[in-house]
Amino acid sequence: MNPTRRLLIIAFFFSAIPALGQRLFVRHYSTAEGLPQNQVFAIHQDQHGFLWFGTGGGLSRYDGRQFRNYTKEHGLASNVIRAIHRDKDQNLWLATDEGISCYLAQRDTFISYHSDHIGQGTVRAIAGDDRRLWFATAGGLTRYDFNDHSFINFTTANGLPANLVQAVTVTAYGKVFIGTNQGLAVMHDPVSDRIEQVPIPGNNKLLLHVEALYCDARNRIFAGTQGGVIRIDSLKPEIISTADGLTNPVIRGITSDQSGHIWFATEDGLYVMTRSERPYLFNSYTTRNGFFANQYYAVFQDSENNLWFGSSRGVSKLISADLISYTEAEGLGNDVVIGITKATDKTWYITTNDGISIFREGRFQNLSDTEGLIAKEIWDAATDSAGVIWLATYRGLQALLPKEPRTRLPIHTKLPRAGTISSGYYNLTLPPNDFIHNNRIVDVLVDRRGRIWFASTDKGTGYVEINSTGEISVRTFTTADGLYSNNVWMIYEDRRGQIWAGTIGGGIARWDEVSQRFTSLNKGRGLSDDVALSIYEDRRGGLWIGTERGAMRLAPEIVSGDSFPGDLRSYIRLVSKRDGLSDNTINAIVEDSEGMIWLGTNNGLNQFNPETGLTLQVYNKKRGLIDNEVSTQNALRFYDHETLIVGTSAGITLLPLRSFRSPLPTRPVVLMQEFMAEDNANKTTRLIPIAMRPDTNVSDAFFSTLRTSVPVVSYLENNITFRFVAPSFKDENDVRYRYRLRGFDRFWSDPTPENHVRYTNLNDGDYVFEVIAGNGNGAWSDVPTRVTFSVMTPLWKSWWFITFSITFFSLSIYTAYKFRANIARQRTAELEQKVLQRTRELVVQKETVERILNELKETQIHLIHSEKMASLGQMVAGIAHEINNPVAFVKGNISLLERRLHDLERVFTSFSDVFDFYDKFNEFSDDLHKDFRAKLEEIDRIIASTRFEKFLGDLPQVVNEMRDGVDRTQKIVEDLRNFSRLDESQFKEISIIDSIESTLNILKNEYKTRITIHRNFGDVPPVYCNPGHINQVFMNLLQNAFQAIEGDGNVWIRVVAASNNILIAIRDDGKGIPGEIQNRVFDPFFTTKPVGKGTGLGLAISYKIIEAHKGTIFFESTPQQGTEFKITLPIRRLADLQKPE
């Protein structure tokens, strides 16, 4: 459909609603529910979700369960609260008739300001931002600055039209609009304090009396006056008055809803402007629409998109202005609606228990048996291509022909007429047939071929045909034609033109045009139920079947197939109460434009998401439906896939889906209200302070999630009561709670509406109370609210009391025994004394032996270490001396050879010149020249065979490689000397990085072909240590790392400096150290290597060396992942630093 046409149709459809006085879903709250007074001037919602109401009798907080009221006795400046504003610190500022009050939320106390701070008289409005607050008073405009906590007053002397300021608002750009009883003003820049009056067009003085101001999301200003509304866009005022559809021009309050519609509270009801550009569109709501009063002061929309209205008789809550209902009071023929049929864009047929209601152009026309219908109870209606209205009744089938059809056709004059129905319809004569006369017809359908199908609860199904001459024929089908039951409840045509019949007791059946028979499917073929109450084909070709056990979906390949398999169970999906449905009896099924499936049941209307398998929302009487039961398959229809029309046994409800679609349902947050500890023995109770909201940043792995310390209660106070609430206002009674006490409960409790729980006789220990809440949408809290507390251990369970009791009991027995057997006890005591003395001697000897053994082990380690280092040093010194002498000779000869190499080249070059005279020698034949020529040829052969000329060219490279070899030999000798450092046995400052590099050079053959070294050396200062010993530690750790890697691998070496220490970390990716031996790796002589491969002293010696240097050595190892050893050494020399032995 064209979007413009769709908009016009919807606008027309809803424009008729106010005229009919439709009933909205409104709930009322007054003093009977707990308000302190019925006049509600202001409404606000705080960061916790609580609703606050400013009344003529005090301030009231509503949590969805109860009202908590505050008056002057609690510190309010006045009991008359005109406005409520929440600042950046979550404190509430209250405009009262006697000044300003500020509610400090953290302390639950009030601070009040009177005429010594602000203008005189009543404060009517508050507005502000993070820096300032503005108060509309009877003595001018007052500004409060959060930085210096100062008050500044503005009057007519500063440019105000009048001192009686009744409204104020602040735009997103910081402009302040001020409404007075004599005009409107604006402060463009609060810093400059310059006020300008806003010119109001026209001569209506009532427009100067501004009582309400509102700035919408587009920064447009709406000023409510006694003469209408002034809309200011870009400082251009425009008047909205009664001529634009605003019936009552006296505006008391203004706000906007989530759809951008502007709401006006007046003295004669509520107005909503659904179009905020000319031409304006208004809807009005009063007591005729279900509201409690007509005089309103405030309008507010909460976080769940509920609209709240403060009135002279309390506060009213509207779930949605678009959710409306029609009953007999609004003109419907009867409240029991059985079916709804769309005839045209402007005409709907509503079949009821008392005839049919024709809704056309905003009005109902009702027809019943008194107007000529054959029965009161009309189950369904359908219109064929000729405009004939076919009615399914409990007394058969009836056909009506409008006297003034939309289009006159030749066939109209040929149809047989049997009289007149009311003043607008002819009653057509149907052929005599028991199937369509005096038969219970409950459904009627006009298929794409023009046949009128009907369903009978007694005799099966059939269809009526009208030929071109106006002749009417009837054909019927029963169990003889393939049906499993003659109790046919409904007829449905899918997108392929296939006719389906839903039966009671016989499942479903599909009509075959070729064989002119039905093929039936029932429980024997895999259906979950034989009762088929409704059928609907979704956009993917699946067929939904409503039964008394839930909704079945038949797979598309089965629906479109020519035949059915014997067992359908693998092709069927069942949706029931287990999937969140409110009831299993599915009376009606439709699909919306977003693919959501709507299931009408005996207990509410369910929105089901077939993709996720979740029931998203349930609508019932509590959520705005006129009744819980959706009557039949024909009682649930879509108006252009945008508005759902629901027929019930109490009327019809229109549900515009655009008003209820949201990305995610609001998840309730549980607030702790009370934590009470009771002492039953002393009959006392104690309230324990706790945080109100959960801390969502703390992991569930930790018990503590509150921002306060963990409360502790005595064992006598082990009867604990928790009170909590989750503010949710769609329907307060739908909120359910689940809780558990960790340390006591194993599982979460079942959902319950109760918002308190009591635990008695808790044992001593630590506990965590957790609670979550769910609302009527089925959404549960993301994070539980938690309270952590401890119950103290009682005196008689304390360890010292138990010790004392056991001791006292033992002494008593001992005393009695001593009294009765004194002599035997004395002998026993003597023997015990001797045994004790001997035992002590043995213990001392044992301790001495163990101490000597440990000293011997340590001495052995030190001796081995000393001998090893001495031998190593002597060996290294001898090797270095023996190698250095021949290396020096070689290095000297290489230098000589380098110097003589040039001479050799010159000699060879000069000698080669002799061969230039070879040809000249051929001219001489004497023996001397022949001998010389032969000698030259011999020399030439020798040069060629020995490749002397190439050798002479390669000789410089050979000499250079000899020099490199000699230099590398000297470097190895130097690294060996540096490693042993026998000539540096005293402590001195060395470079740790140089020591590591020397050790790596020595061990190069162990790793160079298979292990990659990763160096991460920071800027570290020298370390005061014994170089030889430290080098040995590096040697042990690196050797162990290389040996732990089987095949290729990596070793990471990291050196970083802190303020007082240096850290050396050596990590490998080898096989790691098994967990069961990790605590023994530093034990002397402990090794996992084969015999002869290791002594088990490497890490023990390393540990002693690091310990002697006042450092630490430790490791972390994961089997099959690797090991990391870490060493810390002090940077500066400590006073108690000792040399290692």
C-alpha cells in the first residue's frame, strides 16, 4: 500500500476514536492507595526508578509496592509541592508554597531555603543544568550556583515582564525561558544576566499569562498559557489555540512521550498533539475515556514509557494512549465479540453474541434478530466479490445484499431476495439444504475462486457457489470425503489457494481440487492434538495450528508438498507454556510485519519470536486488554499490519504495535530496602545499613558486591529479614522475585510476588544474599543485588572455650585419679620422669645429629663448590696461558705474512714478465737457450698444475681468516677468564649484562643450532657482587634451560632495574618441572638426570650464592609449557653484605 494512503487510513481510523469516547487502559492512585493528598502537582523519577509525587499534602515516594510520605515534620519547607527537579548529585529540589527544599538522597534528610535566600512567596517551577538551578517564585526569578552555593534574584528591574514567575525551562544551549503572569522572557546567556522579553503575536492578553514551559528534544519551546500554547522555534513564536483543535486553552503542564507527541494538562482533560506542525492534530482524553478526573496539573513519562498524570483527584497511569477499547458503552452491539472482518478500508464487521456491528466512518451500526437476522449469535462474516455479506450463525448461513453497494453489478438484479433487513440490506434466498439451514455454522470464508466455504460443528464443511445467472448451489463434505471428524471449527486458505479445515477431534484436513477429497492429519500422524482451533500460514510458508496443547508449526516443505509422510513428528515444532506462553489453548494466530507470531489464548495475547523461541510479551487485562480471553481465530486481525484488533468476551481492544515495539525489554533492578537482624532471646531487632543498588562492576566470583563494608551480626541475632523492591510500573503486580542465601540455599527460590524473606537460626559463618526480579514482559535482572554479611561464632563454639572445657574436664579426671591411686601415681610419675628425661636426651641427641648432618651437607656443598671453582680457575688459567703463547706466535707470524704478502705479489709479477721473452728464445737454437726455454716451460707447467696464480689471489683472504680465527681464540680465552674470575675473588661492581653474554658465549655450542635467545636488557647499573660466583649461577640456570628444551625452542632473558634491586629472569619453553618435585629443586644432591649426568648441586649452590649476596632466587613452572627462574640482587652494597664462602 502507498505510504501516504496508509498514513491517511490510520489517521482516519484513529480520528474517529475521540468521537466515540473510547476507553483507555488507565490505573488510578489516590489517598486510598497511600498518597498523602489527592492534588498532585509534580511527578518525577529518580535514578533508582522510584517515582516521586509532589502533592498538596507533602512529598510521596512510590516504589511499586507502597507510598512513603514526607511532610513538614520531616523537614520540608511546606507540604504543598509544586515542582520536582533532580540535580547532578541525584538530590531532589522541591518547589513549595513556602520556599525551596532539597532532599539529600544519601542522608534521607531535607535542607530548606526561605525568603532570605530566594524571592518572596510560592515557588512554582524549577529548571537547571549541571552548573545552575533556576526557581520561578512569586517575587521574581532566583538562580542558584552549585560552585559557590550562592542565590541571585532577578526582578522587573532586570528586565522581567513581571515579578510573578510561574514557569521556567532551560534549553540544551543554555538559554533560560521565563514565564510570568504578564509575558514571556528569555535569558540568552546566563553569564551576562541579560533578559529580553519575547514578543507575543496578537492581542489576546490571556497568552501573556504563562503557566507552563517545556523544551522538547528538538529545542522547541512550548509555553502553556491561559489562552492556548505558544510554540517557539528559533525564537519565532507561533500561537496554537482552539482554532487549531485545542478545545481547552488553559494549559497547566506540558511534556512529550517517546513518540515525540506533546501532551498538555488542562482544567478540562488531557490533550495530545500527534502532529506538531500545521495542520495540528489533537486527541483529547477526559473521564469519558476512563480517567479519574478532568483537571490536571502535571504530565510525566517514566523509564518504561508509562504516562503519569497529576490531577485534582490523585495520579493516573496510562500504559499507552494508543491502546484503546470499545464496549457496549461506546456503541458496540454486544460485548461478547466472536469475529472481526475487514470489508473495506472504512468498514469492519464485528460479529457478537447479539448480532453484527458494522463499524463505518467512526460509528457503529448494529443489526440483530430484531432487524431481521436469522439468529442473535453471529460467529463470522465475509464479503464476496459481488458485495454479498455472508453470515455464519448458530441457525445456519445467511446472505445479505446491501441496497446501496459500492459497485452495482448485473448479478445484483439476478440474486433471489427474500425480504429486507433493517433499512439497508436485502436478505437473499438460499437453496433448501440441511447443511446451510438450521445448522450450527461457526466459520465462513470466500476463497480466491469466489466459493463461499462454511464450517459446521455437526455436519462437516462445504461451499456455496453463485453462477453468472444468479443461481446458488451448495456442495458439502463429511467424513465420507476424507474428514476425520464432522465437527469442523474453521476454514483457512493459504497463499497457494489450498483450503484447510480445522476440526474438533479430527485434527486438520487439506482439500484436494483434483480428487475433490480431504486428506486428514491427526495425532496418529504426529500432531500433538486432534483439536485444531486456528490455522495460519507465516511468511516462510510454515503452517501454524492452534490447539489445546499449544501452537504447532508444520514445516513449509510439508505444507507445499503434494502428499504427507506417514509420521510428521520430525516436521512439527510445538510452542507451549514451557516456552513462556500464558496458556496452552491457542484460539487465534496472526503474524506481524516483523515476523513476530501473535497467539491469542484463553489467558492473554502472546507475542512470540519464532527465531529465538522466546515469548516477548503477554497482554492481558492488567496490560490493557479489555479481557484476557481472545475469542476465536476470527477475533484476531491486523489492520494493515500496524494495528492489532483483538476481540474478547468483554469488547474489542486496538493494539498499535508501533507504540509497543522496543529493542529490548526494560530489565528491573532490585533495590534493597531493609536488612534486619532479630534476637529472639532478648526480643530485640536491629536495622543494619546497607547499599541500595548492586555494584555491577564486581565479578560474581567474589561474594562482596556492595559499596559498604561487610556487616557482622552476633549469633543471637541470627534471624535475618530482607526487604527489597524492583520499581516496575507496567503492572506492579506482575513483578516476581527469586532469591537465594549463598551459604544456606543450594538453589534459587521459585518466582514469588513477595518482596521480603526471613531466615531463622542461621549458623555462624559468611553469607551472601542474592535477589533478582522479573517483570510482566518476562525480562529478569541482569545482575543480582547482593548483601554480604557474617554471623559471629557463639561463645560455646569458640576455640578457646572448647580448649578451656577440655582442659578443665581433663584436670578433673586427673585429680580424681590422683586422689584414688596416690602411690601408684607417684611411681608412675617417677617412671614418667625418667622416661621424659631420657626422651629429652634422645631429642637433644637427635637434634645435634641432624644439625651436624646439615652442617656436613652444607660444608660438602661449599667444599665441592670451592674445589670446583678452584679447579676450574686453575684449569682455565693454565689453558689460557698455554693457548695464549702459541696464539701470540701465530698472530705475530700472520702480521709478518701480511707485510710480506705484497712483496710476494711483486716478485711473482716480475717473474711473470720473463715469460714475455719466451718467443724470442725460440729464435736461438743453441743449447743454453734451449735449456732456459725448457726450464720456463717446466715452471709454467708447475704454476698451472698448482694453480699458484689463483692461490696468490686468494692468499689475502686466507690471511684475514687466519687473523679472525686467532682473534676468536683470544676472545674465548678472555670469556673463560671472565667466567672463572679467579683473579677477582673479591667483591666488586660488574655489569650483569656482560656476565650473561660471557656465559652465553661459553655455552654457544649447546644452543646455537636449535635455540633462539631473546634478550630484553634494560638500562641497569653495575651490581656489587662476586663475579665468579654470579657467573656460575648464570651457567647453571642457562644450562638447565637449554637441557629442558628437547629440539628447537626459545629462551628469554630479561634484566630490569628497580629502585633498590635488579631483576634477572631466565625463561624457557621446555618441558617444565613436574608439580610434585617443585618443592625439592633446591635440595642438595636432588636431580632428575640419569646417573653420571648430574650431581644435583647446581641449583643448591646457586641458591646459596644468591642467599650470600642478600638476594633472592625463585621460579615458576608449568609442565609442558616451560620454566622461569627469577633472581633479585641488591644494587647498592649493604652493611651486612658478606662474601660467599
